[in-house]
Amino acid sequence: MSSVVWWVQARMALFNISVLWLLFQAAEARGGFKWLANIKSPTLINLHKQRVGQKFGDKKLVVITGTSSGLGLATTKALLRTEKYHVIGAVRNLEKMNVVAEVEGFNMSHFTPMLLELGSFDSLNKFVEELDEFRGDRPIDRLACNAAVYQPTLPYPKWTEDGHEQQLQINYLSHFLLSSKIMPMMEGSDDARIVMLGSVTGNDNTVGGGGVYPIADLKELEGLELGCKKPIAMMDGYNFNGAKAYKDTKLACMMTANMLHERFHRSTGIAFSSVYPGCIAETPLFREKRPWFRKLFPVFMKYITGGYVGEEEAGQRLFQVLHDPRCTKSGVYWSWNGGPREGRQDALEKGGQIVGAGGAGGGWDSIYENDQSDKVLNKELMMKLWQYSNEVTGAEWPEAYQPRSPCPTLKVIGAATSLLGMLEERARMEASRQGAGAELVSDRSVPKEVRRKQLEEMLMKLDKTPKDAETLEQDMLRTSGMAPDMHTSHLSDENLRPIAAHTSVDDLVAPELDDPDCDEMEQEPPQMIPGHELLGDTPVVFQPQNVMTMARVGQPLSEVASQANVFIKYKCRKGECKTCAVNIGGKWVCACQTKIPAQAPGQHFGVRVRPVTEAEKDAEKAAFFSPKSIRDGFFNNVFGMVGFAKEALTSDTDFEVRMEREKRIAELTAKRAKYDSTGLRGVHIAEQNDHKVGLKVASVAAIAGLMLAVAQSASAGSWH
């Protein structure tokens, strides 16, 4: 009998060895034993997480900060249109977010607002805890660090509850800490991405970043090293400048994206990148600027710089970085070619068919990897920024290994700062370092506490905070983000329709034109351009280019053509000159006056474009620093000034509509706040209670099962 037992035990041992050998071979084939980490034991907690995660189906989880307005709102709309993502909108005002979601018609089964006040580290920690519970066993697939505030008009800083200058904490420090806490939640995602919103103002190898005072410059980071708490507002440790504080945060965000890439991309597979979607001149980011600026700045960007980008287009660009398979590349600063830089008379609204980084009209295929300045790529300063940011925020990161060598430094291609800018910056620095204490602050052999105390004393003498309570209250109200008080009662509710709402089919009548010569034959409809499947709900085919893209009903044809990289020559943009004639359904119409109509299922919207030679395309462009460029530049400025003056006189209505919309949303938000019954972070109380009840039921069932198993075991033992 014992020999039989020994034989059975030997067979079992051999079987176990065989299983272990097979596991080892599988591990070698799949790159180690990492895949075993995805196997979770069936504990009550894991079962609960699996049940919670099932509600998302096959959708990817996206976290975006600042989704109640501007770029964040436009990006959320683009993501939700695909029905492939569940968006978690991290906002500081849940009531406002719910109002905006209702106005925009969000599918709330695919969108969850959650409370996150980036000006409070406590609020951030609570958000992370509740996000971790909300996601269940599902990984976070995307994080877009989008929210920001811009406070250039006050001569003194505003402070958060943690004692940091508002722009510094909201734009940079909190996103730095948030990234460290969400990165572990991305484990298990097959396409995780973290995107930092950069800016041309933080990249000084461009005219916008290197030629407009103040210039982003972190210097030696003395302020951040010493904690950057009141009254130390600036990371460089010098006197406060609101516009520079904003630009410095954008520079820090871009540097952090590069540091995260070097430290963690190889070990985690997460794609880290920064992005500049263009100058969104009408965004609420400028809510704290004076009314005249908010009215005229979009006109200036359209006619003088040619860099105007609308919220809808900018949202499409950030959506692309979050969605497009090409954007899985890590360590990249994404930008788009677009915007009329030359030929201003004929090309004020060419739909981006003239190259110019960051401008309007850059389609899906105009995305490219932009150069970063020496400041962004400064390895030594990057390490200091990393160290001091961790000390200030208390961030904890996964263990980093396989670090990459530094990227090669790119040449500076932008213009140097103006003489005025240099003088003003020197004056700011000298004013912050007067007296014997200046040397003490810069002496790193002195203990930090002594240096910090000395710097605080020096900056307090320069503090411009008004002593008069009434003046201070007026300043706080002016920079609170509220829409300016204007007499706009004549505006109707029709002006408050959702931003970029779809145009009805009745509005899509295109003017007929004489039939120009065109001998091109149509080809068979091509396959969809990769990545364009989710850009809309209506297929559009361009001939003779033989390309297909997707568009939204009501979307301008000129915008769709730019999106598909199809060149159409424009001139008057009024439907009078026939320069942009295209053939649709056998009729010649003006592309500049045509919008995409709805199509029957299975049908596409066909557009035949008159062929344009490469010479004609090149004729639309002018080389820099050539006689033609100088001549065109002069006339461009003349036409731009004329256009600016003309539209500035008639821009009141559009501005009033935008301000009235902001005020109406604020009114609805105030009403909603009185009756809102949602849970603390946007998840309904009933749903929260249901989760708790389900966990309790599962716990009771498990305990009962365990007791039954013990009883059966005892009963079976008594039979033996």
C-alpha cells in the first residue's frame, strides 16, 4: 500500500515540475513574470472592484482637469462623440459642470464629474482616493493636465490655502502631484498617456515665447528651493510678475513631461508628452483680463498675427493627442501647422493651408513634433526642478530605472527678447535683491530657514497688496473670473445655444455657380484616412485626390478640406469671386459658403475639387527674408490692420454673446447649487450606497459559505 502512495506522490511531483516548467517558458515568451501580476486572488475587495469596473464596458478611462469651459470642454465633447471613452471631468465647481453638461447634451453614462480644487493638496488627495474607488479594477488610460489660471493684471499675488501663489499651484504643482498619484493607476493599460498642456509662451525659441516680455525663465529656482510659500510667489525667487508667473508654470510643465519621459517611459510604457494647441483667443483662460482685451484680442490674433485658433479646433487637437495612434510616441512636444502667416489679403481664412506653427486651420495630418528650446531641454535645471517640486508637494513616484541619456540640445530659432524686456526684467530682479540680505539669500552654505526668512523680509517690503479694504475687495471681484457687468438684455436665448452646435440641414444651402472647366474623372471612394474614423458621423470623399475623411453635420467644408489635407484656393471668402468653386452633386458651389449636410445611411458626401498645381500652391507662400517676403509683409500688415479695424468696430455683438453665455451659466449654476442632490464628487449618493450594500451582501455571503464549508468538513470527519 505504501508503494502505491509513493508512486502517486512521485507522479504528482513530476506533474508539478512540468507545470512550473511550462510557466517558466510562458514567462520567457511574454517578457518575464509581469503578466502574473495581473492575476488577482478572488478576495472580497477584488470581487467588488471587478463589479465596479464592469460598468465601463470596453471604454477607456480618461481624466481631464478643467472640463467645464474652454479647451477642456471642447476636448471632452470630442472624446464623448466617439463613444469609446468614459471621461472623468475633474472640476472645482460641480454645480457649474452639471449645468454645462446639460446645456451641451452630454451622455452622462459616459461622463462623470468629480470635485478637484487644484488650489488645495487636501482636495487633490481626496479626489485621488475617490477616483481609485470609482475606477474599480479598471486602469486609467489617459490623464490630460489641462486646467490653468492666468492672472497678469494684478501687481500682487493671490494665494492658495496651502500658501502658494495660485498660478504656481493650480497650473503646475498640483498637476505634478496628480501625475505621481495617477501613474500607479495606469498599470494594466495597453496605451497609457499623460499629456501636459504647454504653451508657446514657455518655449522661448519662438517669437511668441522669446520675443514678448516677460520671458519664461526659472533662473536658479531659488524661490522653489525655499518652498515658494507666502510671500515667496515666484519660482525664481524674485519679485512677483503675474504674466511671468504663468509662463514659468508652462515652462515647468514642459520640462516635467520630458523628465517623466526619461525616468519612467521605459519601465512603465506610459507615453509622456506636452502639447501646444494654439492660441485660443476666446477661452475663459482670459477671464481675468479687462473687457476691452477679451473683445479685441481674438480680432488681433485673426488679422494681425494669423494665429487665432477656436475652442472647437483646439479641442480637436488635444483629442488627437489623446486618441491618435501616432501620438503614442513619448517625450514629444506636439504642435500643428496652420494659420495664415503670409498672403494676408487672399488668405485671411485659408483654413490652415499655409504653413505656420500653432495657427488656425491645421488639420489632423498637420500634427508634428515641434522643437523645444534650450531652456526646456536644460538637463541640470530639470533635475533641480524635479528635486524641489518633490520637496514642496511631497510627491512619491515609482522606482525609476533604465534612465535615458539627455536629448541633444536644439538650436534657438526664435528672436531674442527686446531691449525693453531686458531692462524691465533687470529692474524686477534688482528690486528683489536690495541690501545686505541679497548675498545671504544666494549663499547656499547658509541654512535654508535663514535664507527663507531673509527672502521673506525682502519681498514683504516690495508687496503691493492694497491696505485699503475697499480697493482690495474691488481687485478680488475684478479677478474672480466672473463675466463683466454689461447691458446685454437684448440678447435672446437663441444666442445661448451649445458652443459649436451642429447647423440644421435647412441652413446648408450652397450658392450655384457657372460650370468651370474640369476634365478630371472621379475615382472609386478610397479607404478612410487612418485616424479619421472618429472625427464625425458623415463620410466625405474628395476627388480627384481620392481621399476620405469624416466630418460633423454643419461643419464648414473649408475646415474639412484642411483636415483631409486637400488644397482649395480661396480669395474673397464671400462666395462672390468663384475662386474656391468645387463640384457637389453635379453643381458648382463655393467651398467657403458650404457646410456638410446630413447623409443617408451608407452614403457619402462627394466633393470634386479643381486641380491645383504645386506651382500654384508654392505661389501662395513666400520665403522669409526675401524681397518678396519683405514686400508681402508690408502689405500683409496693412491689410491686417484694415481687417482689425473693420472687425473691431463690429465685434461687440459676438463679445456680448460670449459674456452673456458665461453669465447665464453662472446664474443656472447658482440655482442648481440650492437643489442639487448629487454626491460629493459627482457620483450619485444612491450609487455610492448601492456599492456599499453590494459589498456588505458579498461579505455576508462569503462568511456564510465559509461556515457551511467548515460544517461540512466537520460532518465528513465524523463519518471517518
